[in-house]
Amino acid sequence: MLAAYGLVLSPALFFNGYLDSPVGVLVLMPYLSVYLFHSAGVPGLLMNDGACGWGWCAPTVFGWGFLAVVWVVLAWGVAHLLARLCAARRSSEVSTD
């Protein structure tokens, strides 16, 4: 899954406007999710508790760790679901033969 994410991201190395497309939003989704969790009420994710004036506050060390854990667990869950679906499909193909 990380390789697929890297493959989706690779045209940005050659085309400057690539990240301005809707794909850019998908690429930034993991980073921007820290602001979603902050607005949902998870404390300690942003510097200065989210009060940075006109700019966007950077994530704290806890915020980066929280994001890493959330996205790793999400990737693990998707991989687990795909493995179960493939196993169920294989077992149904074997039982019909």
C-alpha cells in the first residue's frame, strides 16, 4: 500500500501542477488529518493549542506520533480486510471444485 501511495505521488516530481489537482488533496490527507482530529477535540496535537494567528500551527511531537499510529492502524485494518476477503474467496472457490 505504501508503494501504491508512492506511485501516486511520483508524478509530482516531474509536473509542478500535479499537486494542485484533486490528487494533491489525497496526497495531503494524512498530514491534514491532524487538523481534523484537533477540531474533533483531541488535545495536544498542534503547537500553541492551535492558536497560531493567521498561520497554520505545526503538529507537536505527540501530533506526529498520533498521526503515525492512526494511519498505520488504518493501513493495517485495510490490509487485514483485504486478506480476509481474498481468503474467503479462495475458500469458496475450493469448496465449489
